Amino acid sequence: MRPIIASSSRAARSLCHVSRPARQTGVIAARCITTSSPRPSMLASSSSSHRRPSPIGRGMAYQQQRTMFIQTENTPNEASLKFIPGVPVSPSGTHEFLDLRSALPSPLATRLLHIEGLTGVFFGPDFVTCSKDESYAWSILKPEIFAVLMEHFSSGQPLFRDGESSTGAEDTRILDTDSEVVGMIKELLETRVRPAIQEDGGDIEYKGFDEGTGIVKLKLKGSCRGCSSSSVTLKNGIERMLMHYVPEVQSVEQVLDEEELIALNEFEKFEKRLEKKSQEQEEKGKKSSMSQYMSH
């Protein structure tokens, strides 16, 4: 992945475009050509005492090229894709946006969520995770996402608008009021769990520990939200590690947002309707078979 080369500060205008995909799998080469105003170069002449402009500088503009490689990585969640621009994205903390209202503080998140088919945007330290509706294909969405990311990071615009907070959640910051057990849990989540989860384009948020039941409550974000393997990650990964290092931990549970609870309840109702309809059709088929048998 090649870094962005800073262009001249005297640039008069910038022409940006996203080129065709590079040969490397999951990598897009985006080029920004910056054209500056003419600056004739002066060459010393050995035959005369005065200086004269070089023919190279007559009416010709100097050009500098700035190339950005935006890499993509698949995540365990097929509906989420990780975009790596090769520059810091949100080193102060992670941020998640699930609708345009929550994305208002961030111009980049707002532009991404205006792309039809995207349902969520997640900012990591050096990556952006985009989540889509299942009815849309990545082959259609990726060119628009690449164009938005390229324009934003090549322009040098801030991730958040002026006056808006750009600090992430301090859920794992150890407080003076935390018990020794809670402090150990937070330290493990920050140093062991979070880096591994972010590698898959997601993150976790510590929501509390019940000392009576020994249950640690966590919220999954980014590509981990709605992922079919999230329960395996919680139980086989996070829960086992916390129980090994902190004997007071008995279990790890996922905390769901109100929207997720509503969606889960609707899905359960839908499954019950399908099951009921299937049973009715089965009973109707049995009655039809019985009537045909009696008629013979």
C-alpha cells in the first residue's frame, strides 16, 4: 500500500478520478493529479552574466501526482466490507453510524449513507467498514464508495465538522471507582479483544459487569453487528478468555439496541407465521388424502 504524497501548496486546481482496479485483489488505485501555476525555472549561463528562462519553463505547468491505494478486506459478515485507505481514519476512537441522523456530525459518514443500499458506516483507527442491504451487490456499491473515500481523504477534510466531538467512547477506560475485577475486564477487552475484533472490521463496547451473576455485557459494532458468527465470537472467544483470566466472570452476553430488538421480534413473529402456515397446509393435505381414500 503506497502512502499519499503531499501535493504542492501552490496548487491552483485539482482533478480527481478513480482509475480502473489494480491487478491486486481487493485494491483500487485512485489518482489525484494536481496542476500548479506556471513557474519558469532559471538556469545559469556560462557564456553570459545574465540569467534567462529555461525552455522547459516556457508556458508549461509543473504537475505532481498523488496516488492512493484503497484496499478492501472481506469480513466474517457478508453484508459488511472493510475499506483501508492507507491513512489514519479515526485514531482517537471508533464511531458507528446507522442512519443519516446519527451521521450528521460527520460529512464522510453522511455522504456514504446517501449511497443507496448502504445501511451502516463504521470508522476504525485506519479503516472504514460499510454495511449493505442484502438485496444489493458489492460490485455495484464499491465504485461509489471508492469515489467518496478518495475525494474525502485526498482533500484533507476533517472526519467531523467544526465544533463536533471526535472522541470515541471511553468504555474501557479504567476509572477510580472501578473495582479490581472490572479493571481487569476492561484491560483485557482493550488489549486482547478489541484489536482482534477490529481486524475483522468491527468493535466491541463494554456495557457493564454484574458482580452478583458474573455476567459481562458487551455490545457488538461494525461488521460484528448482525453477523451470524457473533455468538460464536462471544462464547468461544471472548467468554473463554475472560473466564480464564478473571474467575469472577461466569458468562458474556450481548446487549442489543432497541432497533435490533424490534427487528428480532419481527423476525420471530415472521417465523411463527411461516410455521403456522406450513402446519395448516400439512393438515389440509392429510384431510385431502383421507377424503380421497374414503371415496374409493
